[in-house]
Amino acid sequence: MSLWRKAARIAAVFLAGSLATNARAADLDLFFPVPVDGALARSMTSLIKEFNDSHPGTKVTPVFTGSYDDTLLKTRAAIKAGKPPGVVIMSANFLTDLAIEREIAPLDDLIAAEGRTPEAFMNQFFPALHANATVDRKIYGVPFHNSTPLLYYNADHFREAGLDPDKPPRTWDELAAAARKLTRREGERTTRWGLTMPSNYDYGGWILEALTLSNGGRWYNEEYGGEVYYDTPSMLGALTFWSDLVHKAKVHPAGEQKGPAVTGSFLAGQSSMMILSTGSLTFIRDSVKFPFRVAFVPMNVRQAVPIGGASLVQPTGLDPEVRKDSWTLIKWLTSPEISGRWSRITGYFAPNRAAYDLPDMKAFLEKNPDAKIAVDQLANAKPWFATYRTVPVRKAIEDELQAVLSGKRQPKEALATAQKAADAIMRPYVESTALRLPGAE
């Protein structure tokens, strides 16, 4: 074999190896939860196929990971195993905990490499979303699909009960009064509930935060990951209101109510009103057999709701090439065009404000004005609770919420118990960040 042919063969082997390495680097998984009703998994599969077809150097595989809580567990397991996914659609209120544990990477360097400042980058998105995307003034997540809770109600039931469907309840008193008129009983059996709200893990804490915010309260310290305000008058008022709907007014079913069961009850006409995520709006619209409306969540002291939904994050430990391709996917998914389309598919509002300037979105809102209610609520939206060890801290209050709704615990006792449990869970972080004064033991 000539020296030239030998050199050519070596070069070919090297090139093949290089291409294989690049192909592997361009392959990445997208961890994708399905936290609400509807055919989100099928829709995401189609969306990722479109991305792959338009980016031939990259192959993204969507991996469906269950609930938001399941997705957190699976992401952490993948990071620990040394096989982190390229992108994760992560519950926005997990970012603080993940950043504290250094399990997700800040994105500021990728933004700076494109000649943009963090402020200019975040200005694409509604201001209400910024707090849950940043930790310690660094950007850790890009808003992807976001939500607020909404009041859904059956317009036919309203008319039947002598209520005006064009004037939904605006206050807690009006909500309770409407629920009494809408509830139907046959003897001791309730055949139709006036109102139902989900109280299962994850959903229950979010709805309780909505009530607490609308009662003038705060769930947590937005500037510090080690402080929650469970045992406070504003949360006591919120939990008592929910408890009274169940045990005194008897217009809301007792015990834990799971999100899908709440949706099913409403669609079956067994519940006249429900408070649920706007992320379920498209599914409700496509499934319902009667006229329905949506409205702001009724308030007590002020109009306020928490942000919900998810952001796109990059786990730590990614290969630089994978990280670059991951960033391309993140930008594509959060572009005005894709953001707007995903909103129309799902019911989540589009976090990219420019999506609402596009002709397709304007036409959609003209035909479906209910999709604008969540966007209108953003003027009064607050951050979603986000702490060190968010899930167990959240479950500390959700365990007590479920006990109260089951009649096993009174609200005041429940909140004191939840506060004590949450403080114990957060203690390691609190102690690690405590100010050590000279001479302190």
C-alpha cells in the first residue's frame, strides 16, 4: 500500500470517527411531563419531529416523564447516572431548589455569546414570569408553557339557578353564594356540586396559594429559599374558606380531589364550577357538551393568582456540543411562532409576548376569547412558591390540606403542623446560609 493511500485511509477513519462523535453529540433527549388533561404527548411528538426535520444535524427524542414531580425525580436520577437529558421541561417552581443543588446550569453565558444582556433576553417574556426563571440574578430557565388558575363554570347551570353567566362571581362571598345556588341534592345525596377544586399533590398547593394570595398573603419569601409562611392569618383565612365550603356549606366534595376527577366531574355536569389550570382549557373546549365560560379566580382582599407551568432548563454536566444544540432547541420552542402555536394546542398562555402580535394568534383569540382570560390575569400574577426542597416543603402543607378537607384536622392546627414540618425540612439550607456573627456559637 502506498504512503498516500495509507494516509488517505487513516484520514477516512478519523473523519468517520469524528462524524460519529458529532452525531452522538447532536443527539439529545427532551424530558417532557404531561401534568394536565389532553393529548400533550402526541402534540409534542409532532412538534419535535418538525424541529428534527428542520435541523438535520440534530436529533431530539422526546421522553415522556409523567407528572412534574416524576420529572424532577427522573431528571435527578439521570444526572446522578451521568446521563443528563439535553433539555427538561421543568416545573417553574423547582428551579430554585435545582439551582441551590447545582443540578441545572445558568444560561447567561449562552445569552451573552449572542450579544444580548440577560435583561434584554427576559424582556421577551411577560414580566410576571421573570421571578420563577431567575435565581440569584442568574437565568436558569426559559419560560415555555405557563398558566394561571381559572374559574370554569357551566353557563346552563348558571341560568337554571337564576345566575347571570355574563356576571361570574368576583369575590369569595359571591363564589360561595353561587355555589350554594348551584348545588343539587336528593335527600342526603349530592347530585351536583356547586364548586370543585383539585387538592392532590402539586395541584392542591397551587390552588391553596391562589386563595392565599387573593386573601392578601404570601406563601414564601421570594428572595430566600428557606422561608415559608404557612402559619399566618392570610393562609388560615384561605384554608378556612376552603374547609367551610366542604364542611359547613357542603357545596364542595370532601376529601382529596384529583385533577382529572375534577375535570371529569365538570364535563359530566356533576359540578357547576371548578378552579383549574388554563393548561386544561383546550381539552375542556374540545370535550365539553354544554356552553361554558372562564373567569378570573374570585378574590377576598385583592385580585391575585400564582404563575404555574414550566420552563426549559439545561441540567449540569452536558457535553458542550449537546449544550449548544440544546440551546438551539430551547430558542426554537420559545420563539413567538412556536410559543403561540403551542398555546393554541394546549390552552397554556404563550410566555413570549410577541406571539400575541402574530396574525394566527389574533385570529385564534377572536374566535376563542376565553383564551385571553389567563393573559389578562397576568397583571395581578405573583411567582409560584419556590424553595429549597420545594416538593417535600409543599407536601408538608398538602398533607394537612387533605386532612382538613377530609375532616381529620382543623385549619389552625393543620397550619401549625405544616409550618413545623416545613421548617425542619429547610433547616439544613437555613443553617448553611445563616449569618455567622463574631463570637456566635
